[in-house]
Amino acid sequence: MTRNLLGWVRRRLRSLLWKQWKKGRTRYSELRVRGVGKDLAAQTVGSCHKQWRISLSPALCIALPNRLFREMGLPDI
């Protein structure tokens, strides 16, 4: 139960960050800076899916790993 909750919180945070990067150019550059390859970044930015669906994409999991949220102070539940 708590593992599911922590996973949901991280997915929600990824979704919110994706929403904050409003434009395609910003999304692409943020993904590239965070270590995502050119093709995967372009494919993710060009997707027609909304932020909740994109939050589980490999690109966002690479760009925003669980380690990042731990370093930001998200407590383990």
C-alpha cells in the first residue's frame, strides 16, 4: 500500500513538471539536459498523450529518476 502511494506521488510530480514545461522546445531541452537521447526526447515531446500518460514514459523516468526526488527531500513513506 505505501509502496503504491509513493509511486503515485512520484508519478504525480513527474506529471506536474511535464505540465510546467509548457512548450515543446522547453520540454525537449529539459529532457536533453537531463540525459535523454535526441530520438527519445523528440518522440516524447511529439506524443499526443497528456501529462499523466507521459509521466510513465521512459524519457521522464530517465530525466526525473527516483533518486532525484529523494535528493529533493521527498520522504520515503
